Amino acid sequence: MVEQQVDYPTQQVVSEPMVRLGLMREDPQCCASRWRSELGALCRKSSTVQDGEKRVDDDESRVPVHVVTAASQLPVEFLEPSPQKELVIGFDCEGVDLCRNGTLCVMQLAFADAIYLVDAIDGGKELIQACKPALESNYITKVIHDCKRDSEALYFQFGIKLNNVVDTQIAYSLIEEQEGRKRLPDDYISFVGLLADPRYCGISYVEKEEVRVLLRQDPKFWTYRPLSEQMVRAAADDVRFLLYIYHQMMEKLNERSLWYLTVRGALYCRCFCVNSNNYADWPSLTPIPDSLKADENGPEEEVLSVLHIPPGKMGRVIGKKGVTIKGIKEACEAEILMGGDKGPPDKVFIMGPVKQFGVPILKLINQIMKMKMISPDNFEKENEDIVIGEFS
């Protein structure tokens, strides 16, 4: 594989508290100017696909890409997290049916000066376990787009609790809300859509669809070794611009949104990782900063509740053509997720401040009680909410 070099936005080391509160070690205006200039240089090297649309050439806008089969090939500061060497990295995973029961094949780590493709097939469980301290560390911020399934795969396949993430899908929604644009239920920005947005990157990613076609034709695409040039390129491209997007978003998010970003990222990480201990072994959530508590319109603590649906009854919760669950989502401000085909089955996950759950959620709980033919007292024991985010 030929490694190619390109000027890339310089990585700014930001600690977890800095991420939460939006603090910078450099002048933000100076940083913004430099990053915009450097992305502009990347786009000038790109070829034009359509008027106003840029596409990154195969041989341009690259940092070195390293395929990793042994832990010794990874940076020491990643393997040994330290408060003296805090990092922000781009992060993603590829695999077959990526979830608790699938197969994680490649883990991508994007640093400012290189991209590392951690090969879980050739490197095996030992290699992924070597990454566990970093993936669970507060000193390494993982920038990822939609972390739920990646986190689920890491947890059930390797016992890793993904921690301290900045989820760009969540950040995008918070910025939209902050700027007065209301998001419809289930209207989540795709990674391709995020890359195309000129506010964050403005780059076309048509190669993503090409890989999706290959995955539909052969779901085992990511298991084949050695990794082909196309596989290396596709894996690297999924993390190549995450650090740049991260810095663009950090400039836009206010303190309130930054707190929500931290907490919702943590809830997304553990959402599908439900187990018998009610998430007791996961890190505690970040409390509301005192500066926001003083605001009478400040945020409320977020909770994650899990409703256990009787086996075979999920159809009644969803309703014909999804009309029931869609109505519930539209009538409350809480976020409602279901495992779908990948699971976990027979569970509904609700995230948000308790007061946002509202009457529709109470009706859903009442419906479940009727399905089970149990009293409210027994429902509370049998269907106990898993609530995270209560602080003294």
C-alpha cells in the first residue's frame, strides 16, 4: 500500500472537561481561520463532480494509512492514556452485521497525522483488548458518527465500555436546535449528509454508496484478508474528516449544548448494551455544571429508561405501518429507540428529561401493563426503569 501525505487540520489536544465546556487552549478565531484555510486547500485539490460539489480524489487529501495487526504498531499515547497527553481522535468500526451478535472486523482511529486501521481479524481479540484502556478512557475523546452499534459490538464482543465520545450526529441536531431549526422524529443526519454540508466539510462522498452496494452483494465484505486497496480506502475515508468536523462543531456549540452532547453521547453508548446489572458498571454521567444550574431555564438531568415488551407484542407497540410509535414520538420530546432487526428485541429505549416523556409515554406503559395483564405495582417490579443520571 502506498502511503500518501497531505496537509491536514492540526489536531488540538482537548481534555474531557474542555470538550464539555467548550474551552480552547488556542484563540478560537485563529484556530477557525487555520482549519478553514486548510480544508479549502483540500477542496482545491479535489475534482469537481457537479457544479458546487467537491469530491476528494483517490490520490489526494491523504494522510498516511497504517494497517495494524499488533498493538506495538499503535501510538504509545493511545495505548497508555494519560492526563498529560490527552487526545482527540476520529473513530469508527466496520464489520458484518455490526451489533452484539455480529463480527467487528476493522476499527478505525484517525489522528491528525495518520489513520490507523486496527485489524480485528488478523490481530484478533488480543489486539482489540490492547485498545480497551483508550476506548474507556476519559483522557481520549473519540469523535464518531452514531456510536450506538459500534458501542454495542465492543461491549458484547470484547467487554469494552466505549466512553467519552463526541457523537457528530448528536452534535448536528443540537446545533440545529440551538439555531432555531426543529428536527422531526427519526430525522437523523447521515454521515454522507454531514460531509456534504458546507458548514462542516462540503465534500461529496459517493464512494460510500459504492461500498454499500458491495455489502449488499456480499455481507462478509469486511472479513476478507488481506485488506484490498478499496477496503483500506473505504475504511480510512469514514474517519478522514472527523477531526475537522469536530472542530467546526465545537466552535458552534454553546455551554448548554456541550453538556447535552456529553451526556447524550454517554447514553447512546450504553443504550443497546442493556444487561442484567442495569448499567451499574458503566461510568457515571457528567452532572449539570453549576453555571447552568443557576439559569432558571437551564437543562434538566437526562435519563435512559428501558421498557421491556412482552415477547411477540412489539407489533402492537409499533402499530400498523409504524403509526402507533410514530404518534408517540411526535407527541413528546423524548428520544425513542428500538433495536429493530439487530436487536435487542422486545425493548423500547427512551432518552431525555423525565418531564419530556409526557402522556404518550404513560399511555405506552399502560398499554404494556394490559399486554402483561399485571397491576401497576407488579409492573414496576417486573419492568423496572433503568434510570441513569440521578445525582445528589
